[in-house]
Amino acid sequence: MKILVVNAGSSSLKYQLIDMKDESVIAKGNCERIGIDGKITHKTAEGREYVEECSFPTHTEAFEKLVEVMTKGDYAVIKDMSEIGAVGHRIVQGAEVFTKTTIVTDEVIDQIDGLADLAPVHNHAHALALRACKKVIPETTPQVVVFDTAFHQTMPPKAYMFGMPYECYEQFHVRKYGFHGTSHRFVSMKYGEVTGKSLEGLNIVSCHLGNGSSITAIKDGKSVDTSMGFTPLDGIIMGTRSGSVDPSAVEFVQNKLGFTPAEVGLPRTFGSVQRQQRYYKCRTAGRQAFTACYRYADI
């Protein structure tokens, strides 16, 4: 079976076509600058690369181009889309609505779009991409959505509730959601597979370390706590995210610099974490920041 995996953003659409016989990548690519102008980069397993400047007013045109490149011309890797057995979509925010992988329906797409307040940069774009995909993928091909947050829905209230009025949770769904769930779930399952140990009775600390990073405590194969919170901003220090910061420190800097609340944002105010060191030449602070990162990773 061949599976098309899609990761859609607000202005991009990354994809991989995978042969599940050996889990090898047949082709991969990225449709960029959707809604601006457009560009597709398509690479095959043999190393052939196709790049074209395109017109992508919406995600629909990007999907249509993706289908064209994969099925026609010198860079085709399949005869037609009927060779694809299923399509999988990565979705950032499933909140408390989605606790597992789900078959795509019009209702599911509407629910994902309805969670856009919790992930404004991602969820509406996911919904646009899902609707676009339904237009160009045969109806007989099943499509599923996999949520970054679903794995963490096993956290107990003591882990996901904030020290805020309960009405904030009841009315606005403010709580810790956690992210990178697909990664943490895979890593914990792989650990059990490699060591030959059952996940039952096993305590694991899973570290997803990259430009975006998070750490998860896993008990009996289930997430019981994680470092990211209401958004992916919380937790350990990352490439372009500050990680956990005392809110009073933000207010203190705001007052010192004369910013309004709307203007405050550490990455926006000071640049990315990588650039802070260059701008302020605070090498010692930089070392301390990354030491903190490794301290959390060693828990």
C-alpha cells in the first residue's frame, strides 16, 4: 500500500508518498507561498528534483499541482491517484474533541476549523487543506487526521489544569494540551519494541529535541505530563520560542521598554533565541539557557 502523508500550514503544504511494504519514501516535496504566489519542490527516491514557480491562490491549486507532478511527466512516481491507499493529515490542535486518529468527514473538518481559536496559525489552514484534498483525491480513498494533542489527553487534571479561575477552563477551554504527541507516542512504542519490554509498568521520559522541543512523562504507555502547555510556546527553551517565562518578567520588561501588551512578545521583541546571543553578545546567558534545556532533558 502507498500512503500520502500531508502536513499543511497556513502558506505551505509538505508531503511524502510512502511505500508501506518497507516504509520507504517514494517521493516528497513542498508547495510553498500558498496565497502569495507559489512554488513546488518535488524530489523522488532516485534523487531527481523538480522545481517550478506556480500560482497557488489557495491550497486547492497546490493539491492539484501535487497530483499533476506525482502522476504526469518525467518526475511521476505513480500512474494515477488510485494507487494511493490512504491519505494521512497531521493536525496541530484537537483539544478535548479528538482523542485518537479519526476518519475525515465534512463534520470533522468543521470541528477542526472550529478549534482555530486555540491554534489560529494552524487549524484554519488544516481545514482549508483538508477541503482542498477532498476535491482532488478520489472519494474511495480513505483520509485520516492525526492530532499532535491526542496522545496527551490521558493526562490527569492535576497535570493539565492551570492555577486560574475554573471558569477559564469551562468557558474558554484554557488548559495544558501538550504537543508533539505523535512523536512521543512513537518514541515510547519504539523503546518497548527495541528493548522487548511491555509498556505496562514502564515509566519513560520522552524527549523531542529540535528547533521545537518538548519533554513528556509516560506511564504504562500513556502521557501523564508534558512540558508544552496551552500552546507550543511553553516548556523548555527552543529555537524561536522562549519556553516557560514568569509572567511578571514579561510585564517588567514591558514597563521598562514602554511597550503596550499587544507589542510584547519575547521572540518579536528581541528576535529569535539564536539571534539574541548575537544581538546582545550574552554568551554566558546563552550557555545557561542551553544548560537549562539539557537539565530538563536529564530529568
